[in-house]
Amino acid sequence: MEDVDLQALTTKLDLLIQRVEQLKAQNRQLLTSEKAWREERAHLIEKNEMARHKVESMISRLKALEQD
């Protein structure tokens, strides 16, 4: 293999390694973002359940008042 070919291959390998590192960093960032979104989703589901229970409780109390 000539020096020029070897140099071209080395350059391409360096670029490939650099791209792999960029993709690894991007993947870590996406995983962190996904974790945050999942936590927020769980929190919102919990808040929604609490609100639903409160509304159901108010409806029950109003029905009880109607019957009196």
C-alpha cells in the first residue's frame, strides 16, 4: 500500500472514529432527555389521577347534597 493510500485510509478512519464519538454523545443526550420526559410523564399522570379523585369526590358530595 502506498503512503498516499495509507494516509487516506488513516484520515477516513479518524473521521469515522470522530463520528462514532459524536453519535455516542448524542445517544447519551437522547437517553438523558428520554429519562426526563418519562419522569415528567409519570408526574403528570399522578397529578391527573389526584385531580380525577378530587373531582369524583366533589361529584359524590354534590349528589349527597341533592338527596338531602
